[in-house]
Amino acid sequence: MQTSAVSFRCALLLALAGFAAAAAPAGAQHGEHMGARTGSGSSLPLGIPFERAGSGTSWLPDSSSSPMVHQAVGDWTLMLHGVGYGQYDRQGTIHGDQQLGLADWEMATAAHALGDGLLRVDAATSLEPSVLGARGYPELLQSGGTFDGARLANRQHPNALVMAFAASYEHSLTSELATSVYVAAVGEPALGPVDYMHRPSAAVDPFAPIGHHWQDATCAANGVVTGGLYSHLVKLEGSIFNAREPLGTLYGVDYAGARLDSYAARLTVLPTGRVAASAWAGYLYDDDPLDPGLGMQRYGVSLLTETRGLDGGAWSSTMVWGIDIHHHGSREHEHDPGVAIQTRHPSSSFLIESTLDIGSALAVYGRAEQVEKTADDLGFLGGDLMQHFTVRSLVAGAVRDLESVGWATFGVGARASVDLVPQTLRLTYGTRTPTGFALFVRARIGNKQ
């Protein structure tokens, strides 16, 4: 127990060092690109570099680096990126499992100058439903998603076949102000940080954070409309969207009962080209398919940084705090029996993660998390399902690129996790420090410059 606590603090200190390095002046000017995507031939209105575009409508630091292939097709610029992990995953304890599987996503973006603005179309897909099935892959303390009418617990649900299909248009109003509109059949509202699959600090980890459903779980909502207003350094945006998670197929888009009756707002500030800070708030209606008709509030903040790594590489770090306030059914008011009120159960999450590139071929990464989860989240079938437990997870891993062939780069990696559960869960898991590990081969579109 003491060793796990010390390791957790060490991981926090390591990532905090990355934040400090990014905040240091050291000649860093706004718009400086270190290891950034190159050759895009595109920029956002106001001369903002395309490197800033994150998942959905979110912003990354301008210095962000992400492998991507650019191809001119007539007047359009086509950008391709994505990754696939063929992995052996073994999670310990009676709630763990072992599995050979695939974690992947692929995305294409087409951009075209239109008037004084930029038109962009995004489409993303995944093979996980065909390979993993509806239960996804084993991951201790993970929660969220459903299977066969029950909660998925200690497993990460698969990505859907259609992860994104969206169009956006951004237009300059003046030399200092621009506006944007984003419409998605499947897409991401302005709620949460940059999705973990698109954060440079998490891009080499094939596993989702265990706090995913407290932070960026609305990354593939079936129906989103977002409007934004931004300057060179500040962006304010608001969304209406359909928060319902379908109980049906992972192979298509399910609009059964869909309505744009959830809403969110997000403010993002870039004080320098190395740092992006965001805060958000939202209300999700009917997002739980096993408890229909109820709502949830979600709030959070994030800080993303990217600075120089070792031997020409990059060093990316992210800090996220998020809180969900669930409305779990109604009861009569004790002083007014004719009035029904809903009980509220807040639970919070905290994440800090960092990836350090050592040259262009080797990356080491770590993640530390603390999440408040209920007995219902963890898959318990009896007792007080609203009882809260504070669980922690510490992850470390490394990836080594071996060979590039055309647009693809191939490599190998490993990941290890040590979790810490409270004493009240010791008998449930058989230990207070359950562990897991994974070995994987990686195929990635593009190569870091």
C-alpha cells in the first residue's frame, strides 16, 4: 500500500515537471512548432495553425505533434491518421481476464478553403466491434457502457464502427475574431477535454483512462450541433446534442428516440503556444440506457502542454479534473409529499498523464488516476448500488518504432498497471493492489517529423 502511494506521487511529480517545462519562457513564442505536423498546407482562420485542431471542436497547444499524412486532391487537402494495436491483454484477480484483441481507430479529414474560411469534413471508423465484440477488452476498474442489459465493469467497451461523421465551417469576422459551426451525425460536443485518443500525451497508450466516463465519454454522440466564437488566444463554444447511448448495434448509427435535448459550453484559452487550458459544463439527458429518463450534470477543467523532449522528440502532458452529478430517480419531498425531487450523487475524477519522446522512434509514458466510482459502476449486483469507492490507477509503458513502409510505421510496446482499491474492496478483488499488463504491436499511419 505504501509503495503504491509513493509511486502514485512520483508519477504526479513527473508530469508536473512537464507542465513546468511547458510554462517556462525559454524563448517559447506563441505559435512555435516543435515536432509539429508539417506540410499540411492548411490553416484555420486568423492564421491559426492547423496543429491546434483537436478532436471535435477542441483545441490543442500549437506546438502539438501528431503523425499524419497529407495529400492534395485537387483544391482539397486530405489528412489521414490513425493507429491499430494488436495486443495481448492480461488483467489480474477474479474480476480480470486475458484476451488477444485489437484496439484501433482511423480518421480522414478533408479541408477546403471557402470564402474567408475553411470547410472541413471528418470521418472516423474502428474495427473493434468486429474483432472484440460488444464486451470490448479487459481493463481493471474500468466502467461505462452496457452489454446484454447489464453494466460493463472491469472492461472497456469497444469503439463503434462509425466513430465520427461531421462537417464544420470556420469563418473570419474581423482580423481578430472568427466564428465556427460544427454539425455531426456522429461527433463530439463542446464537453470535456480533447478526447484521449487524440491527445499527444495519451496517443501511445492503447487503453482508455478509467475516468473516461467522467471526462470525454461524449466523443461519439449521435447528433451534435456546436457554434463557436474565437480570437487568436480564446475560444468560447456551445453545443446542443443527443446524449442517449444506444443499446442496439455497434455497426450503425442509432437515432431511436434521439433529440437534441442535452447542452454544453466550453471555454478554452491558449496563454502560449505550448499550453491549452479548458473549462466546461453540461447537462446530459437520458444518457443511461439502463436508467432512462434521468439527467446528469458534468463539469471539468483540463490543462494540456507540449514542449521539447529528448533528442529532438516532444514531451506532452495532460491534467484533467471532472465531476459527474447523477440524478438517480425521484422521491417525495419530506415537507411536501406532493412534490417529487431527484436525489443527486456527485462523483469526481482526476487524471494526470505524460508521454516523453526519446528521439523519433522511442516513447515512454505514464498515467495516474483517482476516480470515485459507485458499486453500480463496478458491476455489483446487490447492496447499496450508490455506495462510493475511491479507486486509483498507476500506469507505465513504452513503445518503440521499428520500421516504416510507405505511409505506415510499425512498432512494439508494453504496458503495466498497478491499481489501489480501498480496504472495503479487498475481499472483492482478493487484494488491494490488483495488477495488469499488455504486450502489443502497433501500426500507425504517418511518422513523426
